[in-house]
Amino acid sequence: MMDEPGRQLLVWDDLTSRARPRCDATITYGPDAMQKVDVWLPPQGGPHPVVLMVHGGCWQTEIADRRLMDWVADDLRTSGYAVWNIDYRGVDRTGGGYPGTFVDAAGAADALRDHAARFDLDLSQVVAVGHSAGGHLALWLAARLRLPATSPLARGEPLAIAHVVSLGGLPDLEDVANSPDNGCGVEIVAQLIGEARADPYADTSVVRLLPLGVPHDLVNGRADRIVPFRMATAYLAKAQAAGDRVTLQEVGDTGHVELVTPDTAAWAEAKRLIAQAFASPCGQSSRTV
């Protein structure tokens, strides 16, 4: 794919044709084949800082599953981070959509507590990283404490997330549903949110849960044809207006694939933000005053 003459953007084959690294373990958090988490562990002893990773794919299992994140998970493992790479039922799977996709993401995240001792994981400062639709879910996981009490999704005690890095994310579902130029299409949102409900965005769209009270960073490619750059700037304005501490990192000559491909400027920026997040004071609020 070309952005400007002479400037080649990556396509998915540029990533998936690489030798695929292997995770260290896989755990199950439910009976469905997609209710799995791959665990990536650094070779050195723990306790390990943990990145909670959420794949994208327009919320559809047919498009992508957790294996799309294998290469960046391996890169983080090599850099000394444990990675909790979750999967979930997409809207195209039985039990997916509303509420199943959200229930799965929450269950996969909360299962981290059950296995922390086994894998010597440090849960004092979990950083969530999500790509595309996974950026929406990563931010939503951080916002679960703000879910309406009447929501079927407001269950259990959510895993504490200290920071979120969203890579070409889609946090504003109402914006997605009204933007025919987004690469996922507008009809997919109806399947995700349970359109027939009285207020289907109230417990599904991140914008409706602002302020998150959790610092977060957006990394977006200026040449992204799946998630138009204006979506990032629009969300940034809303999150900052609500009082959250959020930044937007624009990466030039970058599309959607570069965001989760090692050895790209976009992934280097993501890793910088991840390292910065772990270096920040634990539990620091993102609310500005």
C-alpha cells in the first residue's frame, strides 16, 4: 500500500510472513476455544512487570485473534516484560457481541490475578496495550469501575490497570458508527453494543465513561487507512476536556500494521511509552486539576 509516491506502508503479510515466536504458556478462563490467554515470560527471574495485551481485528474473530500480537509480545518479553495476551469471542462467534465480548475481555483480564503467583507476576502496576479494536477494549478495561451500576457488565472486582497505551484505537464507538471511512465499517458497532437496548453506548463506549482516572497514551499513524487520524484527535479533545491525562503521539509515514510490528518507528514509540508508564509513580491518577 502506498501513502505518498515512494513511501511504502506495511501490509499484514509483511508481519505475518515472519517466523512466528512461541509463548511460554497458555491458560484457559472459560469453555470456548477463544477464551484463552497466552503468557510470555522474560528469561530472567521475577517478579515481572506485566503488559496486558489486547488484539484488534474490528471485534471479529475471523479477522484476527491473539496470535496477531505474537511478534510484539515476543519483543516485549525480550525487553524484560511479561505479557498477558488475551483473546475473546468476537461479534462473529456464538456468544460474542453484547455482552459476551466485553465479559470475555473482563474475565481474561481478571484471570491475571489467579495466575500471578504461578508466573511470578508483579500486579502493582499493570499497563494495558491494545491495538485497533483492542485499543477500545484496553481503555474499556481501565474504565470498568465507572460502569453504570445497572449494567450487566458491572460485575466482580475489576483488575486495577495503572496505564493504557492505545495503538490506533477506536475508543469512541459513536464516532465509529457514524464514520463510513473507518476500516471496520459502521454496521459492526451495532453487533458489538447490543443496538436494541435503550442506551447501548452507556456501558460500551469509552467516551461515555470519561474521565477514566487512568493516564493513557494514544499512538496513531498519520497514514492509517483503518482508523482515520481525526478519530484520535477527536477522542483526545474529549478525554482532556473531561480531565484525564492523555497524550497523542503522531507517527508519520505510518499506517495500521506498523503499530504492532517490531522494528518500526511506531512500535519504538509504543515501547517508549510502556517503559515511561512503568517508571511513573504507581497508582498515579490521570485526573488533572
